[in-house]
Amino acid sequence: MTDHKIRNMEEFAALSGLSRPTISKYFNDPASVRARTREQIEDALSRYEFRPNIYAMNQNRSLTKIVGIAVPYLADPFFAEIARTLERRCIDAGFSPILYSAHGQQKLENDILSGLAALKPAGVFLAPLGRLSDRGAIERFCRDVPTVLFDSNIEGMGEAFVGSDNYSFVRQTVDYLCRTGAPPAFFEMKTPANPNANKRRKAYLKVMADAGLEPQVIQIEGEGWGFEEIGRRGAHELIEKRALPTDTILCSNDRLAIGFLAGCYERGLRVGRGEGCALRVASHDDHPFSRFTCPALTTAAHEYELVADKCMQTLFSLIEAGGRFATRDETLIPARLILRASA
Amino acid sequence: MTDHKIRNMEEFAALSGLSRPTISKYFNDPASVRARTREQIEDALSRYEFRPNIYAMNQNRSLTKIVGIAVPYLADPFFAEIARTLERRCIDAGFSPILYSAHGQQKLENDILSGLAALKPAGVFLAPLGRLSDRGAIERFCRDVPTVLFDSNIEGMGEAFVGSDNYSFVRQTVDYLCRTGAPPAFFEMKTPANPNANKRRKAYLKVMADAGLEPQVIQIEGEGWGFEEIGRRGAHELIEKRALPTDTILCSNDRLAIGFLAGCYERGLRVGRGEGCALRVASHDDHPFSRFTCPALTTAAHEYELVADKCMQTLFSLIEAGGRFATRDETLIPARLILRASA
DNA sequence: GAATTTTCTTTACGCGCGTAAATTACTGAG
DNA sequence: CTCAGTAATTTACGCGCGTAAAGAAAATTC
């Protein structure tokens, strides 16, 4: 390794005995030059350590190798996990992922989108805020940038949506709970930020109706992204008012359930499926922490890998199709039931 | 708002009745043009919606307005939280933060650093992997880019370090535990990835020695970033082998404690400070989930806001000083004790 | 109101690379 | 060896902006 600093592609081209346009071609797509030339370049690359200037590279490109990944709330380990999986996929595919979190705020989501559009990314994975999203802003963004929505669907936005099949989630948990004990009551926030919550409630109602059972929906007040605290408060209120309609509670999502379990514990209510347990609690998402709750949480898991794979695959086709699909592509991935001690 | 698309700064300059260099000056620093001129530009800006091309802007700049934030593991809510706080500070200060996670892997950390260096960022906040970091790579990076290390210190790297005062953390928890019951045994991973772990063990040994007490360090096998599972397994092993040396356990960090508490629960061991409790457990970090454990975790909290403020402030001085400090600046921020039900 | 300072305009060049067109060199099949 | 086809080279221009220099205009000072 010679440590002589290389200023630009011109210089590197000279050192590797090739012309600049050929080097440029190589960096755009190494497969576009002859094998021997490629070796020659890679040999020089190992000797001199040169990287083309990103800014100059992207300036004259209509589409860059950048892929944006935008999530509503990165401090939620669910999004951290899915973002991490997507990031890896992008790198493996030769793209440069850039990660953004809206931190639950509409203004930030809008800023992220307008900043992202200026980067001329090859494509974007967007998990929108949901109810709090500025539909106009997202629509305008999707007109400029090839976008795959994930996690939460906004009807008609983006070229495709990859998400979880909420009906599959709820049917599996409800079926299991009904099979092994009392039918569950459904526990959720009154004004959920995420459209999945509404889909899950509807799925619950449908599954219960199909089974000829009376649904029970418990809605608790609460705003924002502090789901655990809302769940905890809900548990306290319900137990205090003796308002639990049954001994089986199905939470809309794991973060609510984590709080709910904490509330039950604080009230001395033993949760689980064994004897001596007053309550069964189950939920959806398989949040990274749900195996460490007390008791460990029975839940329906996202197939993180499958979702990420499908996202990448969809974005690839989208890029190849020039950024537009004839019809909006929707993929729903079913859940995997995870049995633990809580139900 | 006229929706005529503006191609470049030249065109925008014409529309706003000013010259391009003046517009360029404004975008570099709005305060560098006369107030009236600024108004004139901002007025045009509101009518025409123009953003200079990022790539062209940064190409000829020696330092950009980009700030890199690199953490070892973003799926850990502690890092998600600190990254979020730093991100906000950067935006408020007019910088564009870009977030990176090494996902616990040395190769990724190195890739992030070399990619980041190519962006010519104004500065970087780097929380290194720690033991797994490639010291040479970090050293080389810090030579090129003004870097503030945070969370975990690597002696001599970067121009400054902002972190938590591990001695303050441990002294407060140990003091509290000693004051209210039996002196704690210290529970940790045998080969911790993070240098803070070592500092905490040393602090524990010192605080115990100063108090004339016999220290007890329990080390559990385990690699990687799945701290909760390691803590859980540790609890099972200790309880099974009746190897708990005392009824008071101080975990090195909250993620271990979260797992430890789960293990205790699974073993039917009641944790807390009330009567009927077999064990007290405390820890350090005030992890976002530590208030939802069963029981809620007594811990020593990072001052997220203070740390973030100090980081920003340090980076500002560093940038103003031209990227170099005469002497490496180290700031340690003390902890805040959080009393909950577990101890 | 003149002198000084600050701000803006004009002009012009350069950054590092993408990319197109025309030309030359190489490759492999017959 | 010839010839078509592919690959690389040469040449040249453009992208959008930073920035420097010199001069004009405006603001400030006394």
C-alpha cells in the first residue's frame, strides 16, 4: 500500500494505466468492464486506496446509489430491528442506506422527506407515522421518488406496500386463546397513531364474529409514543375499577402489553396460563423485549427477514421498472405464533 | 407559491433580483448578508421554493454541514435515545445529522468510518464498539475528521470524550444499597464489550473497599449484544446452584438487569425491597424499559440531555478551533439515582 | 457631505466526475 | 488472416455551485 494520496479519478486512472472514462464506468458498475480490466483496476485499488468523490459522482447522476430508510420512531426497538435488517440488505445489494427517524413528529417526517428528495435516492423505504402523517407531503414525495411503504399502509401512497397481515396476526392469537381458555377481550389505545391498530381491532371483531363469540373491546386514553406507560396505566385503571370483562386480554401490540404486564405485576395480579394465575395476556409484534417480560409474552411475531427480503425485492423491481408500477403492489406477510408463559 | 420549477441558483438569483454569489453566501450563512438582503431572499424563497443542490454545494467545500452520529448498536434503546437527542441538537444548530449503527460488528464500524470520512463532515459523534473496535481504523479516522467520542472512551482517540462518570453511577447505587440493606454483589458479563463495564467494576471495588466491605463480583459467560438473555441465563444458573452470595445484586447495566429480573421471575424468586422479597436488584443506565420491568428497576440514570448538550458544545468548540484541541478534552457527567421497586 | 467601511455585483475560474461521440485497439470466429 | 463485434481511449462539454478579485453601490461614521 503506497500512501501517496490520490486526488481524483484522473490521477488514479493514470496510476492504473487506464483512462478516466473506463474507471468511471467501473465505479458505476464493475461488471461493465472486461474481466481483465476489472482486475487491473482492483489491483490498483488495493495498492492506492482511492474512492471517487461522492458529491461529484452524484451531481451528474439522475439516480444515485442511495436508499433512504425512514421510520416513525427509532427508539421503538421494533423499528430499530426492521431498519437494521433493511440496512443490511441494502449494503449487500451495493446501496448506501441512510436511516431517518421522524421521532413521532409530523414536521420531522416532512423535513426528512424533503431532505431525502434532494438526495435523489435510487429508492426509499418509508414507514410513515400513520395518522399523524401529512398525506399531501407524502404524496408529493412519492411522485418524485420511487417509494416502497412498509409497516403502515396509507392507501394509494407509494408504488408498493409491504407489511404484516394483521388479520393473520389476530386470527392466530385469538384462535389460540379461544382454544386454550376464555375468549379474549381486545385491549388498545383509543386513538392509535398507527393504522395497523385499526386493522387489528377490525380483525379481532371479525374473528370473534366468525366464531360466534361476543367481542369485547377495551379502549384506553392516551396519546403519543409512550405505549408502555399507557398500557401500564390501563392495567391499573381496569384492575382498580374491576373492569376486566374476562380473564384473557389480547393487547393490540407488545409495547402496550409490556406496560400492561408491569401494571398487573404492580397490582399483584399473577399473569400466565398456569394455575394460580388470575389473567392471561397475549399480544402482537414479538417485540425484542417481549421474551423478557414477567411472564414472558405470548405473541404473534413479524417475520422480520421475510418483510425485509420482500421490501428489497420490491424496490429492486421498482427501480428496474423505472420508478413506476402499473398497479400498486401490496404484500401482506402472515404472522408466526410465539407461545410463551403469559397465555 | 408559484410552482415553476427552479433549476439552479443562477435562476433563483435572477428571480430574487440578486446575484448568484450573494445567494450562495446566504446559504452558507444567512447572517453573512445584510438584513434587508436576507429578507429579500427569504421572500423569494417563500414564493419559489428553491434548495441548492447538495452535491454541488458540498463538492467544493472543505467542510460540509453534515454531522455524523455513529453508535455501536442502535437496536439498544439506550443508544437510540442518545442518538435521538443528539440528532435534535444537530438540527437545531443547523446541521444535517446522519445516523449510523455498527450493529455490533467491527467490519461495519470500519465501513461506516471510511464512508463517513468521504462525506467530509463538519464533525462526528462516535460511540465506538469498544473492545471490538479497530483502534487503528478509529485513529486514522480521527486524524481526518473532527471527532467527539461519547459513551465509551478509547484512550487518546478523538479530540474529546463526553461520557458518564461511572464512578458516580456506582457510588450512588452502592451507597444507597448499603444504606438500606445488605451490601451488593456486582453482577456482570465476563468479557464485556464496552469499557464502561470495566470502569464500573473497578468503581464497585473501590467504593466497597472505601467502605471497608468485602466485594463480591459475579461474572457470567456470554458474548455479543444479547445482554438480556445473558442476564436471564445468569439468574437461572445462580439460583439453581444456590450461588447468590448475598440478597442484594447490583447489575453492571440495565439490560443485564432486565434479563436477570426475568430469570428471577421465572424461578419464582420475588425481587424488591418489601417484605416477602428474597432479593434486591439494582443497576445502571435508566434504560427506557427499566421502569416497566417487574418489579420496576432501581437504577442510576444518564443525564441524556446534559450529555447531548455537552457533546454539541464540545463539537462546536472543536469546529471553531479548526478541528483540533491543544489537549484532549474529557467530560464525565454524574448520574442521577432513580429509586423504584426493585431495591 | 466627504471619507470610510461594508455589502453587493460582475466576471471568471475551478472542482471532480458523468457522459457522449469519434476513434483506435483488442477479441474471437471462420 | 480477415472481419465483425466488443471494449477502451481520446476529446470535449456540462453539471451546479464555491470562491476569488475588482469594482460599484450602499451604509455608516464623523
